[in-house]
Amino acid sequence: MNTTSAIDSQSNDTVETVPVVSTSKKVDAKRVKELFCSFIDGETNYSLEQYKKFAVNAYKESSKKKKGSAKEGVVEKRPPTKYNIFVKEEMAKLRLEDPKIEFKELMKLAANTWNKNKELLSNKEVSAKKE
């Protein structure tokens, strides 16, 4: 671990050794400050060591990935596409016909059916536009 030392200019003595934390993570300073302040009780006197622990804990907490609402950084799931819905329904139908069929084969059959239906739909749309 790297450390830095502060030197007293009058006596050339080392005053305190402070660990230097090298990190590639970027942490939201506002979040660190909020967490640090939440650890401190305004009525209590703390030692320097306790303040250091609060600061380290605030940094660690703010660098963790958050779980929660979209406002806190978690993206909401998008609705399933027509393809997703079709494949899910088609696989259920195929599974009823042959319960022992492997998943990989189910996906192939469902995708082939989708492609056939897609071609039919696009042909109908072209012919409808011509009329």
C-alpha cells in the first residue's frame, strides 16, 4: 500500500502517515458527502480515527452498485417485442406437441416459423399497397 507522509517544517519529523488509495472507479462526490453526513450525529464528539472510518465507509458505500428504482440508476425493463411474444407462444405450442424436444431445437423451429410468417406478412403488405 502506498502512503504519503506530512513533514513538520520546523522539526523535519514525520507527523502522520496517510494511506493513499489508488482507484480507477469514479465515485459521486455528492453521494459520498451525503453518506458521510448521515453517519455523524451532531450531538456526539468523534475522534479522528472515527471520522476516517466514516469517510472510508461512505466512499465504499457510494461505490457499490445501487439496487432500486429507475431514479437510482436501475433501468426499467422494456416491453417484449412482437418477436419475443411470438417465440414464447410458439415454443409453448411446440412443447405441447413434443414435451421431450430440446430447447435448442424449439428455438430453431420457432425462429423458422417466425421467418415464414414474416415473409407472408410482408408479401400481403406489398400486395395491399399495390391495390
